[in-house]
Amino acid sequence: MERRTRRLVLIGGTLVTATVVGVAGVMLWGGGSASSSGPGGTPAKPVVDSPGSVAQSFATRLFSNDSTAAAALTDAPDVAGKAFAATRTGMGSSAYQARLLTAPTVAEDASTTEVPAAVTWSLPNSAVLKYEVKISLQRAGTTWKVHWTPALIHPQLTEGGSLVYRAALADGALLGRDGKPLVPGALPEGLYTTITGAAGALKGTDGWEVGLQSPAGFVPLDGKKPEMGEKLTVTIDPARQAAAQAAVDALPQGAAIVALDPATTEVLAVAQNKALAGTNPFIGRYAPGSTMKIVTAAAAMDAGLVQPGTTVPCPARATIGTRTVNNDGFGHETLPFHTAFALSCNTTFGQLGLKLGPQALPAMAKRFGLGADWDMAGATTNTGKVPPATGDQQVENSFGQGNVEASPFGMALVAATVASGRTPTPTLLRGRTGVPGDVGAPPPRAALPALRQMMSEVVTSGTAKQLAGLRGLAGKTGTAEAGGGTAHGWFVGYQGNVAFAVFVEKAGSSQSAVNAAGAFLRG
């Protein structure tokens, strides 16, 4: 009569029930001995190292802290040990369990046998991977050994491979213009904090996959695809940013530089030194000085008051309305308007300003981005203000004094608009274009060639002629009185695919700003 015995066996750290079926005897598994009754009830000699006990020991030790002991039970311990270690590493914190499904029935003269086992991996994400393997055993003299094959780990595994669990990372990151992840230190601290806050959570939900890794590649067995996140590119150019930061850091006074790509109005660089405290280049507003003459010139030409070749007076000193206006130590009886622009003749522009209507300068300024408003993702901005004015106030506003104010960001937009001829759309996070608020019409097309030519003349023979060696550079200098204190210095302009504004606080003249611009452009 067939007898059935059930015994609890510890496999892979878990108690399971193994059922052993035998004829004329019972085999007890668990790495110990087995006993049976011989003829007449005489106890038989214990069976040591039976195939069942070897299979049980192998299954219990495999991928445990004693996996080397499992390798020692095979006929190729070195190869098996390396393979087991690779899978143990590849599966990380996954938990392994194996349960033998049947007991081997082995004839006395048998040299091989096979034991099926059910394998369960409990993965780090609480999912499970289940499959069956066959543990092949071979007799070597009086000893049974597990025959090494990669199929002991997984039935589809090949030599040199391993079982691997890995996260399938959700795509989504804040990237620099160079395509590399943006890290702290790549931008001024305040700007980095603002940008990361505006970007929000970009990363999606990670997935996972488990599969077979071999020299030929990865074959997935199970998994869950990640839910993809969002990639946002910060438009800052690392090389331009480094050059801008170096240029302002070299100055003892507070200083800032903002640079844009005129074609796209993407922000390429925004830098300030430690001496410029309590504000930033996007929102700090100052009298723009003679850089405002770009707007005034456009308004005067658009109104038909002058053209580049028009002869205009440029006295060293003049009373315009009730204001006494002075040039910076020079004067001319008359000269062409383009030369008056290049030399920055205050008296010329004061007289033109007096002839303009009260809305002329505010309206034209907005057409160049100054006094306009955008909701630009990544930073709070304030381009400046150009209020309506008449009389003496209009005179002073025409050459950038009075109650006109501009941020370095605002003046960079003016330079970029001259270069591109289009209404600017400032962008700091690519894909999140600034939403326009109070924005003017496009700049007057007829005035743009003249403005470009006059700004070029500023560099070749005007107030920024020390930069004449920089090919293609065009700009406008500015010196702005600061409430009776030392004047601020400005230089705004463009060269190739870079439009910029440089501001130096209490510099006394525009020359520090001009020199900083040269250092920035030379890199």
C-alpha cells in the first residue's frame, strides 16, 4: 500500500509543505538523513546525500546569504557562483523563494534525475515574478550534484546572463540650453530658485521592469511603463552666462548684464555681482540715460521730425522750455542727426522731445518692449516705465532722465527689437513663451535701418569707439543722473545673435559699462 507523508520544510525563509510519495518507504527532505525499513523490519542504513536532499538544500540556499553554498552543490561551482552573484546583484532587494513540486523517484542504478520547482520573486514594488525551473541532478560516485545550467535561474536565461530588476525612469527634467540637467550653481542662486519653483514638478511616475540581461541585450519578462513627465529647457547659455558673470564680478560697483537672442528673445544670460544688492536685473529700475535716445530717435523719425541725414543743432548748452540742458563737454552749431545720436547730444534730443506729443514716447517705448508687460515663466519681470509727459518733463524724458525708468532686462529688449525688427516675446523656459500683457504694436519698420546704422556709428566713431574692433557691434551708451549722486552707466546693443544691456551703478560715466560689455562679448 502506498503511504503518504507530509513534512514542513523551510525553503527560502518560508515554511512550505512538501509532499513526498514513495513505495515501501518515506523519504524525509531537509538536508538530513532518510530512513526505511528493510525486510523483516530490520532498520536499513540511512541514505545520505540523496538527490532529494541535495535539491532541497540547493533550493533553500540559492540567493540567500549562503548562495556560495548553493554553488558548491553544483558540478561547476565557480561558474555557478558568478552567475548566482550576478542575479543577486541584478535583483537588488527582491526576495527569492523556491518550492520543490515533486520528489524524485530514483532507481538504484540511476545516474541522473530532475526535480521541478516553483520560483517566486517578491519585487521591491510589491509585484511578484513567478515561473518554474527544473533542477537537474547527476550522480558523481556516491554523491549527487546539481548540474549547472543558466536555466537553474530562469528557463530562458543563457550563459553569461542574469536576472535583473530595474526602475524604468520617468522622463522629465529641467535642462540647460546644452541639454544637460540644470544643477545649482549654473545660475545665480535667486534665479535658480525662481526657475525651479516656476517649473514645478516635471518628473512623471517611474515604472519598473524585470527581465533577462545578457551581452546581447535586455529581454523584459514583466513590468510597468513609466508615466512620462515633462522636459523643460532653461534658455540660459552656459558660456554666455559665465562670460556675463565674469564681466560684472570684475567691477567694484554694483553691475548687471542681461543678454537675449534677438531672433527668439530667449534669455541667454542674466548676471549681477554681489555689490548690486536688494534687486535683480529683471526688475531693478533705473534712469536709462541716453540709451533712451533709441526710443526718442524712433519716435522723432516716425513723426517725420528728422531723418538720419537731417541737419540739427547741437549746442553745448541750451535752454529748452524752462530747463537748461547740457552736453557732456562738447557742442556743435549743427551736425547730421545720425552724428548727434553717435555723440549723444542731449540738446538735440531735448529739442526733439519738446516737439513730440505726450503719448509719443510711451507708445514708441512699448513698441520696443520698454514699459511693456509679460508674464514670463521662470522669473518676475519689470521692463520699466515711460509715463506720458509734456513740456519740461518731456524734455528730460527724451534723453532718459525725468521720470523715465528701465531695468537691464527692459533695455535688453529694446536692443533685441532693433536687431530683429519684431515685437519681442521674452522666454526663459523654452516651451513656455511669455504671455503678453500691455504690449505695443511692432516697431516702425521704416525707422529700423536708420537705428541700426546710427547704433553702429556709436561704436565706430561715437561714444563707444573703444569697441570698434568688435565686428558687427552696434549699441548706445548712457549716463544717468541718480538723484544728485554719482551717475549710473549704461551700454546696450547687439552683435550677431546676442542683444544685451549692461548697467553699472554709480559708475560716473558709461565707460565702465562699455568696458564690461567688451569683456562679456569677448568671453
